[in-house]
Amino acid sequence: MEEKIDEKKLADGSLSSDNLDTTSVLEGAEPWDKAETQLVVGSFIAAAVALIVGLMLVPTSILH
């Protein structure tokens, strides 16, 4: 009987501390290689450069 009450509590969608799963989401994650870190950093750098170039080109193209 107690299990059915707990299942009902979980099904109601409440965010009480009783319903939160405390297991780590990174528990089974594998560590990153150095190459993967470099790819992510390179992607951020490329995005920043593209943003800066875009911010320079758009106003000049509107004014001409």
C-alpha cells in the first residue's frame, strides 16, 4: 500500500524534495580527451570571430 502512495506522489508532477532523484547525472561519464577540449575551445573562438565580423559587416552594409 505504501508503494502505491509513493507512485501517486511521483505521478502528480510536484517538485518536492521527496521526488527529486539525487543520483549524479555525470556518474557514468567518460573523461574528455585533450583533443575534444581543443575542439570546443576552437568552436567558441570561431563563433566569437564570426560574431565580431558580422557585427562589423551588417552596419556598414545598411549604411551604404
